Amino acid sequence: MSIPLRRQGLMAANLYDLLVTVAPLDLDPSAATSLADRAYVAIRDRLIMLDIRPGDPIDDDELSKALGVGRTPVREALKRLEGDRLVVSYPRRGTFATGMDISDLAHISEIRVQLEPLAARRAAERAVRGGHGDLEELAAHIEQLDVGQVDRTELMRWDLAVHRSIYRAAGNPHLEDVLIRYDNLATRIFCLFLDRLPTVEEHVREHVELLRAIAAGDADRADELAREHVLGFEETIRAVI
């Protein structure tokens, strides 16, 4: 199903509104409660979406000016990002965006294939008690996307929105924190090969059935679909390496 381009454009423009509703601090720098938090979210977004490429040096002064914050918040943010394995610091050399190799994909998938289905199952079980209308709404948004008219980077933001929604719906903040970290790393790999992947649209479409299974409280189906989604992601990346 497709929708008119004018409406499609409005939906794309409202994507960040949806993301903020889903996970304000995690995805929107303006919703952060401190300068360090703002710097952290903004720099992390650049690293995930490869505006800062793997291996690139991190310039504190440049980031400080670009983000409109002091060097201290930027440095605090970089320390947190080092813990997220998105940057690495070397004595007397400086800080760099972490590199990537094929072993990263295997290690990240090994964790996600266990935890993503768990989050989907827990979210579905909670839906039986309280419902997840927001997940059904997100599914409807994605189903109506004219993916051929949406920039692939924007599609990745929809992908992030779906996963953040599911993690939050699972109701376990510790599980949510771990999954956000590894989904960030997986998204970074995805973005690295984005121009070579023929099935990005299909990958995003898979979310519709998953979200609806969770919203309907079908824990077994949600578990199965989440597992297939993670395994399919790894297979897709390996096919183009």
C-alpha cells in the first residue's frame, strides 16, 4: 500500500515527533536534560549514521562548535561513547570512531538473537495486560510508507524507532539499555553497507508484522519474528561482504 507523496512527506517530517514520543532522551538531542546528554545523543547519532566514519578522528573543538556546547560536555559524552564501543581513545593520539570488521557482525548478532526475541516476548506479554496502541500506530505508519520515495537514511531512523519502541514496551530498563547499545552497533554496520543492500525496504517492512504480533499479545509469534529478523539481518549483510 502506498500513499500520496505530499502525505508521505508530512509523515517523514513528523518522524522525529514520533521518535520523541517513543524515546525522548534516546533519540532527540533537544529532549536531553543536560548539555552532556545533548552532546552524547547528537554525537552518537553521527556515529551510528556514519556521518562520522569508522576510524575517523574525533575533534573536540569542532564538535563543540557544531553542537553549540562547551568542550567539557563533549568530553563527557565521548567517555560514555567509549563505553558504548562507538569511540576509542589512545594516549597521546586522541579519540577515534571505532573501526568495524566482520567479527563485529557475528559477535553482535550472537547477543541480539538471544535478547531481541526476549524483548519482543516480554512486550507481547505486557500487551495482554495493558495493550500497546502505540506499537499498532507505529506499524500503521510503516505500512503506509512509500519506501521507494524515502531516503534510505530516513528508513534507518524508522528502524531505530521500531526497535526502541519494542525495548521500552518490554518494561525492563536493564534489558532496554543493553539492547539499545547493540542495536546501535548493528545499525552502524547496516549503514556501512546501505548502498549495496537490495532489501532495506523489505527489512523495514518486516517490522509491521512484528509490531502487530506484540500489540496483539501473541508472545510466541513475536519471539519467532524477532529472531527471524535478527538472523535475516546478518544473512543480508554477509551476502554483500
